[in-house]
Amino acid sequence: MHEYQNYCVEFIIKNNACGLLLDCGLGKSVITLTAIVELLHNTFEVGKVLVVAPLRVAKDTWSNECAKWEHLKHIKISKILGNKDERIRAINRKADIYIINRENVAWLVGHYKKSFPYDMVVLDELSSFKSSKAERFKAIKLVRPYIKRIVGLTGTPAPNGLQDLWAQIYLLDKGERLGRFIGKYRRDYFSCFRLPNTNIDIKFTPIAGAEQAIYDKLSDICVSMKAVDYITMPERIDNFVEVILDDKEQKLYTQLERDALLPFATGDIDAVNAAVLAGKLLQMANGTVYDENKKAKYIHDRKLDALEDLIESANGKPVLIFYNFKHDKERIATRFNAIDLKDSCDAWNRGEIQVAMAQPASVGHGLNLQDGGSIIIWFGLNWSLELYLQANARLWRQGQKNTVVVHHIVTKGTMDESVIAAIRKKEKGQAELMQALKAKIGGVKCN
């Protein structure tokens, strides 16, 4: 293991509650498993460990990691997955570590209630607990008093800004650092924009000095590391391919943007609110948009034509296309005979797929895809910084032998440009958080 990984192992062992904010590829799983072995079998400080993870990660990643390392091969894992009967059998099986997907964590808490038996809990992808209204957050909060040790793992702690931190940190320290209530956290550190004539706050902006104050409060419980500081990352090139609508297509786009309505004989395209309108405009920028009857209305092939040029320029090298909407997937599959990566990861890594496609949410965490190719094409973007970073990290990671090229197909004068700007802004804010919490190894801040 690397020096930085050993540092993180010690950080987990020394802190009953901690967050590891580590970039993709730095080995969050092996770090945590090594600490678990020490706490379970050497110091006997914990007796039963639960890992809560995204479904695909729960199925494969943790058990695969154990198989890769000699000092972890003896660990017994029970996966609390499947239907109710299968989950019941899994929780009754004798094991060192129990792994459950985050969608079922509320069921697990409801099953045990006050008899919750896991004295150590690992929240893999802690940022998926960023909403204090989500059932998964409420479930862990309910049993938090029974948890002796807790570890949060993520590479994207603040995908939408610092307001995302409260729920995550609350599960670690029960409100000690950022307060016990999200309302007070917002009042203490943010100014807000409220929708007129409502009590709904929709935008929170850190007040002067708030960012540094938050960073200072988290410095003892969280450690952050960027991959480029500790491992040799492959070169990465970001390329933006602009496509332009013709006058007729632009007129349709402008009409929908202005009126939130496009009338068609077979079904109108309408948007009932700003969020729906933004989604419809992104669909139209991609070339097809759903009408009121959920039928896909064809608008243009601008992005498909640009995608064809990019595939041809790859000269036979494998490409991984990220799409946003179902109709994007159908059009890409039809035109390019693209294979959905969801159930074909092994074939991709063996080099058997030339044109693969994936919805970012389906491959966003825990998958190593760097062996299959080094070219990413974003056919359609979404607003999630977390999904954007995690999806790119499937290929741009340690072990990649080639320069990674990330193409973005952007329709000029559309919502695409707003999404690119938002992602860049969010990425800057998260980078500042990571920088503020960077690890100190040997007393020297790593730059």
C-alpha cells in the first residue's frame, strides 16, 4: 500500500467518526478494509461491520477488493441484497462485514429498530446522504446512537455547494460541528433567495467568511486527497465540439424556451415548471424531446452527426458514450449499433466492444473500466457534478495506459452551455473544499 493509504488507515483507526474525501482511484475501499481488519481482529474494538453502498458497488466492488489483497483474503462478507428472504438469510449469516445497498438501509433499520447490531458503519459514497429529507438519511440518523464507529467515503462531498455538507457531517458527528438542525446551519452560514409569495428557499449563498469557518470546523474529522497529488494520473484532454441548429430548429427551441409550449398535432410539448422546462430544453438540444403523451418528437440530428465524426476520428479505438435520456440511448443504439455497458463491463474491459454507451448514474461509482478504452464522449450532459466526475473517473484513473480524451458535444445557444458553466462553477467550489481539508502527512501539507 502507498504511504497516503497507510496514513488514511491510521486516520480511521484514531477517529471514531471520520470522513475520507478521496478522489476516484485512490483506493478508498482497500484503505477502509485494512482499517476494519485492524479494528475487528487485532484490537477487537468493533464486532460487526456494516457497509452501505450503491447497488453495483455493494454487489461487486468490496468483495473484489478483498480478493485482490493478500491481507484481506480471509475476510468473510455477507451481502444483504435481493428479496426479503434473501436479505434475512444474509443478515443471519456469520461474517466479518455485511454489505447492503443504500435503497434497503431503511428496511434494515426497521428490521432491527433499537437492537441495531452493527457497531461500525461505513457509508460508501457519503454524498448520497446529502439530503436530510431522504429515507436513507433518516434511517442512519435513527440508529446513529448505537453506532460506535462511522466512516464516510466520497470523492464529491459538495456536488452542489456547501449546503450539501450538513446532512453528511451530521451522520458523522451527530451535529457537533455544523449544528443539530439544517435550518440553523443555513441561517448561520448562508444567505438565501426565496421564491416570491412563498416560504420556499431555493438558492443558498455562503455569507462572508462562511466557507473558511466551515472548513475549520471539519478539519479534525475529515481528510481530503486529490489523485494528482499522490498517484501518476494519465494525461487528460477535454474537447468541446460545438453544433449549431439551423434557423427552423433554433426557432422551435426559442419558442419552447419562451412559451414553455410547442404545439404538435399528435401531442404538445409542454413544461409545467422551470425544472421541467430545463429538462425539455436539454432534450431538444440533444435532438429529440418527449411530448405530453411521452412520445419522442424528433427535432434534429446535429449531435448524432457530430458523434459519428468523433467515432470515425477514433480510428477503431473503443469509445464510451454517456447519454442522458432514454430516447438518446435508442437513437445512438440504432445508428451506431452501440452496446449498453450496464451488463457488459467485462466485455468492455476485454476490448470486445468498440462503441459502448452508458447512463452516468448506472456506472457512476466503483467500476474500473480503464482497460477497455480511453475515449469518452458526452452526448448529453446533466446538472450533477457528482455524476460527471464519477463517470469520467471510470476511464481517467490509475492504471489507464493511454491519454484520456473527454469530448463534450454542446449545442450552441442552448441549455447545454448553461450546464457546462454550472459544472465548472460547482467543480471550483468543491476544489476549494478539498484544498482546505487536504491531508497533512508528516506534518507537511501536500500540494
